Amino acid sequence: MLYVGGKWVEDGELAVHPEDRGYNFGDGIYEVVRIYKGRLYMWDAHIARLLRSAREIKLELPWSEKDLTEIARQLMEKNNISENDDATLYLQVSRGAAPRVHDIPAGIEPVLMGFVRPKARPLADLKKGLTAQLIEDIRWLRCDIKTLNLLGAVLVKQYAKDAGAQESILHRNGTVTECSASNLFAVKDGALYTHQADHLILHGITRQVVIELAKQNGIAVHEEAFDIDFLKQADEVFLTSTTAEVMPIISIDGQPVGGGSVGPVVQKLQALFEQHISADVLV
Ligand code: PMP
């Protein structure tokens, strides 16, 4: 069962208005939330980011935090998500349906849509790591907004796949930003480096968790942009996201990172993350 604009619908049932602006323009916002063992992980942070994205695109949400939590709960219940299940919750808000013009029509009503899908943790990849390819960051200049408009992300990921890699690492004129759907970290001499949380990256929730876990455990963190040369000389490289967690990158453009296997700092952060997701942050 999916939730679409106040109704419960079956998978595959038609529910989107042809002139919904999410559908026509990508005019809307979304969140992907992790469900571990039937419970929401970092829910408050996802809601806070959704509210921020809404403000940034001048979208007034008619739902309170409590309403959204209730819908998330019902989605899990109606889809029989139990304490044995790992899953993801997808929530999106489109600006709504109206005759097609670019500016924002007065009185338009946002449409909330949500679904839950079973999703196992990527345990094999977490051990082995992924290969990556450097790709020019062709996205717009407000990557801090989690918008439905993902064509840039679609293309850069496909360019990486076409080049034979599993992930894209994006750069703007040689400055490394993030990956197509995750944040990027380099490890040099035991310290972490990651692009500052400005308009050029999504302010990832997993990124923030990892930064805090690192600091609490004596690992220095530098939130500052670095270039391709620095990345290629890093001891270890990893990406973070809701679904990929703390994912090692073991080669870039066909060259091994560090020793070409998963390094000690990444392993340490993976262990800390593992503790975090089984702790009391689940709701
Ligand atoms: N950057 C981009 C471009 C993303 O789409 C995502 C989310 N998939 C992230 C970073 C990671 O954010 P989070 O840790 O909140 O999932």
C-alpha cells in the first residue's frame, strides 16, 4: 500500500495527476529514511531536513511533524514491517497539480506521497568496497535542497557506470564535492576531510552522524573542500548515505586507493556506525 495525496492506494494503481508539478517539473522535495529492525533511524533529522527543503523552495507544508510521523507509522503497519525487517521509507512532497505554468500558482495544494520497501543492508559491499570514477559535477547550484529534480544525479551515475565503475565521485573544476547520491570523505594521516556543508552538497544525515562519531572518538574532521590530487593521494576514501552507510571506495579511475583494500579508519568508523544504528536513535 502506498500513500498518495491523502489516499491509500495499491502498488501500480494510477494516482498521479498528469499536471502534478512534481511529475512535470521535478517541483518538489523528498526524503529516504532507513528502517532498521522495524524502527525509523534518525527520523527527527530527516523531518528537519524535509522542512528545510520545503522552506528553501517556498513550499508551505500543511502537515505537522506529528502528522508525518503518523503517516510513516501507518505506512510501516500497512506494509507489515515488523521488528525483523530492514527497509526504506520514501516520502515526497510535490507542489501539487495546476495548469502548466512555471511560476507558482496561488492556492495550489501540495501532494504527499510515501511508500515503504524492504531493503537489506549492503553487507557484502561494506566489507569489499566499491570502485569509483571521477565525473564532472553537472548538477545545479542548490545541491543542499533535496529536490525531486534528479536528472543531474541520474546522468553522472550512468556516466560512471558506462566507464565501468560502481560509483561517481563528482568534482567542479577539480574541486571534489560529493557522489551522485552520497557524501564523500577522504582520510589522510588519520584525519577525515569532507566538503563543507554549503550549497554544493546535500547535507547528508549519515555524513553528520559520521562526523560526530569521529570527533567523539578522537578522529579529527576537516570540513573543507579538497581537490582531485588530494583525493588521489588519500590513504582511504569512503562515502556515506542512508542506504550505503559507511561505504569504502577501493579504487578511483582504475587506480587503487591506499592499499586497494578497506583501511583501518574506515573499519573503525563502520564499527562505530554499527553501534549507533543499534542504539537508542531508533524510534
Ligand atoms: N548526497 C546526495 C546527492 C544524496 O542524494 C544523498 C542521499 N541519498 C546524500 C548525499 C546522503 O545523504 P543521507 O546521508 O542523508 O542519506
